[in-house]
Amino acid sequence: DKPIPKIKEYRTLGRTGYKVSDISIGGGPLSNANVVRAALDAGVNYVDTAEHYERGGSERTIGEVLKTHDRKSFFITTKLNLSFNKRITKADLRDRFMKCLERMQTDHADCLMIHMCTLAQVKYEPYHELIGELKAEGKVRFSGLSNHGADLSLFGPLDDPMDKVVMAAAEDGRFDIVLFVYNFLQREAGERIIKACAAKDVGVTLMKTEKRYLRDVY
């Protein structure tokens, strides 16, 4: 039998300074709060979600978990997509994010990401302006982005290569954490990204490393 994944160590997540478990929770299909509670009790301390996962149900599940677990005991990342939801003015994005907090029953997210970020969105100024405001208000601690790769988008092929997008984000300097695909198909591109992010002290989280809903952290 294949061994059950276990936490082996806690790693510093780039410039955030936060010590995160090397295995974390990807909240795409998340609907059972007890699954999250069990993972947290086993030492996982990073949970990734997004506004549209389970039509908001993933975030609501996290809200249920916060009734029994200390908010400070784990790191929550949520995401806003700027492509398939067209409400993307600064005011729109603020409203969407505040609804994320409401669903999660918390006053802040540790990280807010641009979901499935394109190359153009790396420099989408309304998002960056909002992040500055949210950080000042204590509603967000860090900024980030995710990219699923040109061939792995849920909504068809993407025009921008994954490594070009994520490395542009590292060079931009305003993103603290990135999430991207790393496996045997993307190993060469992934290594380039990791090197570029390390040079800028950007935290790296990995998805689709196996056929499991787990995130790995570097």
C-alpha cells in the first residue's frame, strides 16, 4: 500500500515569515468541515480556497471550522478570478472579497490571490491598489496569484505560458506568494519558477503534484 502523506517539516513561506506545513489543503471540492479539522489536528496549517469553489461552499466550510479552531492556528488563502467574473473594478473586487470574509466568518485572509492569473493581470492596478488598502485595514496580510498552466485550465487553453506569468509576478515585486502546477510534465518550467521566486523571496506553493487535492509548500 502507498504510505499516507504525513507532515515531515514546516517551511518558511518566502517573505511572509510564516512556518507552513509541507502538505496543505486545497479547498476546491471542500464541503466537510470535519475533513479540515482532522487535517489541522494532524499538523496541517495552510488552507487554500477561492470564492467560487463549491459556489462559496468551500469558504463556508472554513467558517464552520473556525467555530472550533483558533483563527491564528492556520493560514488561509482565498482567490478572486478576474476573467470569468467581470466585476473587476476596485470597488467590485472589494465587495467580492468582503463576501469571502463573510462566508469564512473571519475578519481577514492571510493571503488574497488573483486566480488563474494571466500575464496582463500581473499588473492589474485596481487589484494592487485594493491590496494596499486591505493590508492597511488589516483585512489581508499578503498578496499572491495562481496559474494552472496553459494546458491545464478548467476553461480551455491559456495564451500565456505558466512560467512567463509567474516569473513576471516575481519580478513585479508586489506578490508575496504564488501557486502553480509542478509535476513531471512541468518540472523544467517549475524549476525556473522556483529559482526566480527564491531570488525575490516569494513564497511558492505547488498544486497538481499528484492526483490528490493537496498543496506542497516551498
